[in-house]
Amino acid sequence: MEKLKLNIAGMTCVNCSNAIERVTSKIDGVSGAKVNFANGVGEFMLKDISLKDSVIDKIKKLGYEVAFDVEEFEKKREKHIKFLLQRCVVAGVLSIIIMSLEMFVTPNFAINLLMLVLGLFVLIYSGRSFFTHAYGALRNKSFDMNVLVSLGTGSAFLYSFFVFVLGDAFPSELKHMYFSGPGMIITFVLFGKFLEERSKAKASDYLKTLMDLMPKNALLVTSDAEAKEIPASELKVGDVVMLKSGFNIACDGVIVQGGAEIDTSTLTGESLPVYKQSGDLIYAGGVVTSGYINVRVNKPVSQSLIAQILMLLSDASTKKMPISRLADKISNIFVPSVIAIACLTFVVWMIFTQNLTHALLSAVCVLIISCPCALGLATPIGIISALARGAKSGILIKNPEVIEIIKDVKFAVFDKTGTLSKGQIEVLSSTLNDDELALLASVERLSEHPISKAIVRYVKNRGIKFVPNKFEFKNLVGLGISAKDENNALFIGNEKLMSEQNIVIDEFAKQKISEANSRGEGVVLFANNGEFLGFVSLSDELRDESPKVISDLKNLGIKTIMLSGDNENVVKTIAKSLQVDEYYANALPSDKFDKISELCKLGKVLFVGDGVNDSPSLKQADVGMAMNSGTDIAKAAGDIVLVRNDLNKVLDALKLGKSAMTIIKENLFWAFIYNLICIPIAAGVLYPFFGILLSPVYGALAMCFSSITVVLNSLRLRYKEII
């Protein structure tokens, strides 16, 4: 069995993906088809890969574009988005022209004919897709918004058309035409689809960004010990690769020569570089900060850890189905009901009055007055207001679908480095006096190491002046640094360096060093002329707001969990200080992904992260939040970006989601109430008692009032104090 994955552009609703699944599943040899409307990816299980062309041909015949790589897919999707905008603009401009003619120009044959032609053009050019998708929905026994839009716009246009053609057959009070109505409905719905498609396009940039992160070339050590630059994709298991300071690692492998400090923050989130030497494993995606190593490739590049992250991201995107729209849920009940009422209206009028004109007009009036303008506006206008309110407060919502999900979150999962912590190494304490710190910083400023920069920054902030010097500086990979001049022989580094230099550390200092290590802090020891002077301890400082955010989430009944690539001591200490419910240390990207997947089966999961290593989890979680200070890949993979890097915005986003859904439900309520009141009146229930037969002109006014109510209600969200 072969799996075929295709990028499909041009889908505008869930029915598009359903149609592709249905048609391709009928091909002999295709045992399964799964198409995700949200990210435009289709997976097809084929008995033989030769069926690939048949699948692609069927998809193209349905009117969709097929792309074979991310770049081609993005171009085709961008073309589709531009076409959506173009149709929306055309519908909007022509609808305004028709409405102006209806309101301000005295009607005559020429004016009415012009409105008919313009209205027909809007239906054919801008609204054609609604009718084709409605047909597909009805074939699948589904009644979604496409059916609702087609029903309303089609009824209004046909009614107006028959008034134009058979005007004398209509009573004077029923001779009104509504060619602008269908155009305005199509304009509003197209605008909502344009916003949706654009947000989806932005949300999938992470895949391309992650692929760009991988180095394109590598230095291959040849049999004659020379270094030859080759494309990284050509590396084979058993090849030996040379890596120097500043090199990005292009493969997974084992160090066979040398030693180096590796920045693994991309993969593990760990803020401090890790020293690796002969025999140690290293992974693609890391960076050599200092040192020199030769690495024997032990996995194909396509199976490296960074490639697995890419695969996890792709799989998470494919499995994450779009949420069902509230309007679609309602329309599955509402649309059949309207059709049934219209038919019943016609039958009842014919039985009791035997007046074909009144029976037909009343039935059509039911369909016209149920035009889904308010219902169609209810969700997109509410979402647009929520997006604007969030942006104003530093909450950038890239994927509007999470607005419905976020209020139901049961688990809040946090990465540590750069999320709960500031993501920057800081000096926490020092046993050195000012003169010793000045000497230490004067040496450290000669190094570009992250720890050296943290020490220099600490000394500067204390207002201590550096010591002028002409040190002979040397970097000792895996140990620390040394510096010598006429009066000093300085050694700065770890306990192994002190031991090699026969520098004695007293018992009291050893105890303090041990206590710092148990708290998960890094320790830099300092000695001069063979005498141990003291040490500085370093760590990644917690954000000021982290404890309160964790506490508030727990008070809301949300379980808090910390996932980190850092070591057990560091994670345990921070988990205890924050009082999170659970914590997991030494977690690789796949470990985080698996844990998120496990939690998703138990309830809605919110994940907050900032690194490349967090991107699969950000995509797999029901709601992914990325810190704005994080990597571009994390921000692209997240549903929400916290622009101000303030964890308090996690709580604000929860409140915003709840308020937005309340507004949207209120909108749907008003749209439903409008139909509940007006449809029976349109059907003629008041006629036997009061002789009132509703004219479509009053129905149009009522529909307009309903739409204005929905818009004004949504605008409340932009000014409502929710934060």
C-alpha cells in the first residue's frame, strides 16, 4: 500500500474536501482518501503508485489545483486568494450601483433591465461557486451555508426577475425588485472567505521556514583527509562530516574526533550550550558555538531529528480538522425547515383560497425573507471584531478557528525556556568581590560565548569598571578559558578545569557549588595564580508574571503542565517554585508532541512555546500560542502570537475567546429570532385575522434591520472591557 500526499489549492469550504474524498475514493485501487480543508493537504492510500495520475486528474476535473511542493502550492493558493478578493470587490461595487439605482432613480424599463443584467452578472461571476458547492452539499445530504446563501440569493433574484418579466401579473404592492440583495449577501460571505483563506495561508508558512533552516551544504571528509563541500542531501550513512565554530549541523551522527560546545536550543530549548566530545551523539539543527569536531553520519538526512520535526508538523497539520461552523450547524436544521414552510405555505394557500398568484407569492416571500444576510454575517463579523480586539491588546490571532475552542481548554502546557522563563542566561549570584568581578569580566569580554556575555552584562549593570589588560587569551573547549599577562594567570570554567590545574577548592565552597547545581544553576569557577577565588552562578530567570499566570489558570480549573528539554534538576526546581501540576524534563520535540497528542484525547489542550523544538506541539495542540520573542517557525506554527511577550495575555486570550463566542451566539440568536417572527408573517398567518399579507419590501427592511443589529452587536466586542 502506497501513501500519496498532495497539496490542493482552490478549496473554499468543507464540502470541497468532501467532494474530493468522495470522487477519488471511487477510483479502483484507492482504498482511502482524507482531505483537510484547513491546510489544503490530501492523503490517499493507493494499491499502486501508478494510480497517482488518475487521482490528480480527478481532482483537476473538479476544478481544483494540485501542487507537488510547498512553493508551487503557495503560488497557486495566492492566486486563489487574489481571485476571491477580485470576486468580492466586483460583487461589492456592482451591488452598491444596483442599490443606488433602486433608492435614488425613478424606475423604468431601461433602469430595471440594467439592474437585472448587473445582478445576473454578480450571481454568475461572483456567486457561481456557492451554487456549485450547494449542489455538492445537497448530493451529500448536507445543508450548509452554501445552500443557505444559494437559497436566499436565488429566490430574491428569481422573484425580481419574474416581477420584471411578468409585472402585470403581480399586485401593485408586490411589484418590488430586490436585485441588490443577492449581491450584498454574496459580497459579505466572499469577504469572510477571503479573510479565512488569507489566515490559513499565513498559518502554514512554518513548513517552508523550517526547511530553510537546514544547511544546504556540508563539509565531507574524503579518504585523503581533505574537506570537500557537497549538498547536505547527498550525505550517506558512514560519511564523516567536518564541523567548525559557527557551523549549523546538517546530520545526525556520532563524534569521532574532537570536542565542541553545541547550542541545542533549536531542538531541546536548553539555554546553555552543551559540551560534546568523541563518542557523543549530536543532531541536525544544532549549532557549533566553539570547537572542532568530525562526525560520522548514522542516519540518512531524510530521517534526521530535524526532518522528523518537519514530518511531525506536517502530520499534525493534516490531522487537525477544521472546527464545525455554528452557522452551518444551524443551517442544517434551518434550511430544510424554510423549504418545508415555503412548500406548506403554497399548499395551504391553494387549498383554502385556490389563488395561484397569492399562493406562489407567499411561498416566494418566505424564501426571500429568510435571506441569510444576518445569519451569514453573525459569525464573520463577530470573528473580525474579536481579531481587532485581540490585536489592540497584543494578542495576534492568526487562526480564527481557535476562538471557538479556547474557552473549553482543560490543559495548559508550557515550554520552559523563553516561555515561563525569559530565555536569556543571567547571573543569579556571585561570591566574588568587585575587584575580582572586574578582572573576571575583563577576560570574559574577549569571548563571544553566551555565558561570557551574561557575566559581562552583570558586571556592567553593577557599575564596575573593567581592568585594562593585554591578556593572552585561550579558549579551552569543554573546560572554560584561560588568560595570562605579566601579573595574572587566570582560569575560568568548570571543576574539571580546576582539577587539571591542581587548584584546590575548599569544602565550604564545594558545598555552595553543590547547592547551586542542585537548584539547576550553572556555575563558573574563577581562579588566579593557582588560588581559587570563588564562583558565579547562572540560570535562565523566570518571567515576573509566570507564578500568577499558573495560579490563575489553576483557579479556573485548568491543569498546568511544564514540558522542557532542560535537565531534571532545573525543571524540578522551577516546577516546584511555580507549583505546576505536572512537569517533564529532558523532553525532545517528539516527546513533547507525543505528550500533547496524549492530552488531546482527554480534553482541549493549550500549548505555549517559543522555539523550533516547540513547533510540532504548537501545531498539534488544539490551541497553540507562540511568544513574539520566539523563533519565526514557532510564531508561524502557532494559532496565536503573544505580541508583547506577556504571559498574562494567555489569560486575556481565554477571556477574549469566551466573550467572542458569547457575541457570536447572540448574533445567531437575533438572526434566528428575526426569521422565527418574519417567516410565519411572510407565510400569511396574519391574513385570516387581520387581512395582512406581508409585502417583500417590508421583508427586505426587516432583513436590513436584522443585519444592522448583528453588526452593532459585534462592534461592542471591540470596545468591551474584557481585559
